Amino acid sequence: MDQYIGKYLDNRYELLEQIGTGGMAVVYKAKCHRLNRMVAVKILHENLMMDDEIRRRFHDEAQAVAMLSSPNIVSVYDVGQFEGADYIVMELIEGITLKEYMEKRGSRLSWQEALHFMDQIMHALRHAHSRGIVHRDIKPQNIMVLRDGSVKVADFGIARLMDSQKTLTQEAFGSVHYVSPEQAKGLRVDARSDIYSAGVVLYEMLTYRLPFDGDTPVSIALQHINAIPESPRALNPDIPVGMEQICKRAMCARLDLRYPDAQAVLNDLETIRRDPSVVFSYPDPWTGKAVSAAAERSGNVRTAPQRRAAEQPTQSVPTTEVISSVLDEEIEEEQRRKKRKAIFTSAVVIIVGVIFVLLFMLYRNFLSQILSPSEVHVVPNLVNLTIDEAKETIAKEYGGYFEVICSKAQFDDKIESGRIISQSPDGGSSAKGELTEIKVVISSGIQIEDSVYMPSLTHQDYRTAEAMLVNDYGVQVEYSERVFSDVIPEGQIVSTDPIAGSPLEEGQTVTLYVSKGPENKIVSMPLLIGLDEDQAREAAEQVGIEIGSVITIASSEEAGKVIYQSIKAYTDVDPDAVVYLQVSDGSYSSGQHEEEQSEEEEQEQEQEEVTQQQELPAVQDASLQEPETPETVYQVTVPVSEDVLTEEMLSAVEEGEDVSDVTVTVTVNGETIMNLSCPISAKQVSSVYQGEIDDIVVMINGVQTKNFDCVNISQ
């Protein structure tokens, strides 16, 4: 099992599952418990943590991308270390890569769809380039396509600041099918290198072919430097002439004929969007030929923005042997890293396996009876039962000791849909200790082509589950009354209707059953009056009730005896209730008053003492101590919504900037008790303060607000 799954980074990020791996790091799906949102966490490979240069590059990636804020770039939220491991926290993207999207389509994209994607890629690059950052590895595998058709550029793994003078021999070599000629030569790269790679991506979208291919990376790199690919319109005549011109100019090998920046590409894309018949006036960047006379006579020629000549030092083209040497070094180093990783992983697996076997044998043969003398239960066999039948069987025959959890659904041509295929632990095995969870796999029956099936959502956060069902499956979501569960934490899905594996139709209503955690069993407050303090503590602890402050006061009762409890005896309370006690010091002797009181007065006094034991007594003697009153606790709740956006933030939204987070600051009696950034989707944030409040100031994005609630929760 992965060593990081289930761990918390900085007591904030809970790692849930591994969702990807790359040359430098492993990517996990995680939950940020501070802001209650799902994120992606990238952790550097263990075998690279000893390399200071690799760790520097890893942190450079985070620092570079953290400078960016664009709806078309994957956001970086945080960077840190955990037990010596370097990690980056990023936006979690629910989608597929552009490469996967094209492969699923199995054919070229329409020129309109290609223009739609290219426009968003260029917006991302324009923003990054304006911050001095070059991606250096633009390719379909690093472009995420979301369900709504929007695009986000990801993986700035080898991004570098523009003023970096590193060459190809010192930096990671981008995917050779998309590499720019200057990058292949080992020259300094700038924003125009990203434009070239994006041009290759556009070529692939329009033709469903790569412009260059070969048997070796060297042969492909040389083609980028020296060769001219086949014209896009020769492969796809449906492409408008102007669209082909944009593709050619973007991936022109000559820097002085290539687009100077992303904004110039965006200008031409917008022109094509408005008039697909347009033909630009600049010469063919690949052949140098002028625009055709027929196009000029058509009246559709448009003057493109003036090109800015790029000053580039004259350098000789490296020979095949030089490029081959560079690539061979990279290939050999990658092989060495893989070999070291394989040896290290194998050794760790063997050592851990041996230790596990030894510990298991030791526990099974010698310690199990000593350490786990708990009752043994036989796990029921639930295969071929429905979920309802399984729960009924457990309730009737096993006293509710087990709890059935549907872990997933899978197709099966032998077992009827909705019935259990397998279970863990297996039926007939032994289970010890407390409540045991039985995870079952449900049959979805025979797979019907093009049908959509209900996913397994057990143990998922209900908000994440709802978003997935609505956005990915197009169904309506409603909630049943929350249910108690001893094994599924509060806020997570216990079950669904329909169950996992059932066919779904668009617009169908799905009911989610959400856990409200273990049931708080009501207990009866024991009678503590008349007991010693130790006896009272023991009696309260037996039912799970906490003893709060214990005050000694003057009384005629025997010293050390409880004479008052703040919660009346035999009252039904939660097991986590707190009871406050008063204990007698025995300083008053009942003999001092026997001569002064008549029998009737004595009865009245006894009755009064009983009443005082059941209610908060009013102290009549100045020498008696008042019961200690618990300090007041207030809860401050601040609503968060789009209404809190300032004029500056609204202006930023109109300009396309991301302002989804707001900052909330709460100061009580001059002490700051809250200062955090949270998404608008959080709806509200809360904090508590213990003590009396004389002054309270609430600020949202630096502006004071009176829109908040302050409630006494200690009553």
C-alpha cells in the first residue's frame, strides 16, 4: 500500500488516493480540511529527494506557477515539506487531457473546435509570458479539457523564467514531437518557443497527425530544424485558408517569421472567428510565397498586425552527432534513474514483506490471545443477496454486529443486477473486537452499450458526490434524513438510491444517505449527592459524564461528601455532558443548632437543604463560597457570498482574473481570533471566543462589516 495514503500533510491535507505519476513526482487526490475542498498534491519521488538540484527545480516549479492567476492555468495553492518529503498543493482538475480527448474522438477536430481550444491555450500563454514565465513543454498531454469545454494548461514541470540561460543539455528535454527548433538546437528559448509548440498542437487538432515523426528522437528533432511538414489543407481541405495561415505562422522554424507573442495569435484567431473566409496578407511562412492574386482580388485579404523582428544571434545548426549525444545522455540518465528506483523499491518491498510475515506469525501464535481476548464472530456469507436482504440477515441473525458497505459495482453476466458478487472479509471467516465493516461488490448485470451506471459513492464527501452526479451524470440530487453510522464519518455517503451499478438516465433523481456519525446514546445522570468525591467521579465516568469544577464550601454535612450537583439526578443527558459539584468541608456541626431549632424548624431546614441540592443554591452566609461559573463562550459567524466583493474585485472579475477567495478577519478585544482566506462557495466561516466581549471588529477583504452573528453557546 502507498505509504502516503491516509496521511495528513501539516494537519491539513488528507491524502486519499494516487491519481497520477510523472518523471519527478507522484500526484495524489487529497482533501483540504481547513477550506473543505478537494485538491491535488504532488509529492517528489523519494529517489530524487537526495538530489538538491532536483529539489530546487521542484520548488522553482511551485514558485513560478504560484505567480500565475488565470482561468486557463492550473492553480498552485501551497508548497511545503512533510517528514522530509517536498510537496506542492494544486487545483484538482476533473477532466481529461487534450490528447485523450482527441484519441476518444478518433479523428481530427473541426476547425471551429480547434480554434476554441487554441484561443484558450493562447490566453494561458499570454498570461504566463506577461509574468516572465515560459512553459517549455506545451503538448496535448499537458492541456486539460474540462467537461464544460474549458481548457487549463498544466504541468509547468520544466518551466523556467525567461532570463534563465540554461540550455537543453542542462534542462529536461520537452516531448520531441512538439519541441521548437531553437530548443532542439540547445539555444536559449523565449515565449516564441511556446507559440511554436502550440502551433504543433493546432496542426494535430486540425489534421489528427503530427507534423513530424520518425524512429528516433534525433530524427524527429532534426525535422523540426530543417524540414517542412505537409500543408494542413492538403490533409484536411475543410480548413479555412486563414486558419492554415495561423497554424503555419505559429510553427514557423524562422523566429523572424513566427508570431512575436501570444496576443498576435489571439488577434488573428479573433479575425477568423468573425470572418472564416479571411486571408491574411503576410507571405506563407513555410515557402515564402506571397498571398495568391485570387485571394487579393476576393477582397478578403486582411493586414495582420505588424511583425516585430526578433534579434537572434547567428549560430550554426548542431550536427546529428551532437544532438544524438545530448539525447543519449538524457536516455542513459533516465535508465539509470529507473534502475535505481526499481532496485530501491524491490529492496523495500522484500524487507517490509519479511517483517510483516514475522510480525504476523508472532502475533498469530503467541500474542493474539493475550492482546485480543475479545469475542469472536463468524462473518456471514452475503454473496447472491441484495443489500436489503444482507442488512436484514445481519439484523436478525447476527444482532447487528456487522455493517454492510457497498464498495463498488461491476458488470457480471452470471449474477443478477443488484445482488452481491463478492465481499470482504469473506463469509465464514472470523472477526474480533468491535463493529466489523463488510465491504461488498454489487453486480451491475450485463453491460449495455452506451448506458450510464450509478457510481459507488460510499465514504465520499457528500458535496463532492453531489457535484460529480450533477456535472458528470446530469442527474438531480436530493437528500434523505441523515443516518447514524459507527463506521462512516459524519458528512460522508452511507448509501444511495439507486444503488451503485444501477442504470442512470439524464434528469433522474438520486437520493443520497449521509452519515451523521455514531449515535450519541442518551444516559441518565446518576445521583452523586452523599458520595465522596472519588466515588462521584467513578459513578460519572461509568456513564461517560465528565466532572467539571469541584468547589468545597462550608456545610454541616460530613467533610468530603457531595452536597450539590449542577445537573439533577436521573435527568437524561448526552454522554459528553459536564456536571459541576460542591463538596462539604464539615465546618458546621449540626449540634450547634439543635437547642435553637424546634422540631418543626428542623424539618423545614432539612426540606430547604434538599431543595438546595436540586437547584442552584443562593448563598446566604458571606463566609460561603459561590460556585465557580464556567467562562462564557461565544461563536462568531461571518456570512461569505459574492455580495462581499469590492468594486476593485468586481473590476478584476471583468478582466478575467480569479477572485474566488476572500479574506475574513475577526478581532475581539484587540485580539485577532480569525484571519483566513476562503472560497466564496464556503457560504460562511465561524470561530469561537472564550470570555466576555467588550469590542468586536469584523473585516472582509479589508473592509469593516456589521453583517455577522455573535451568539453565546455556553448557555
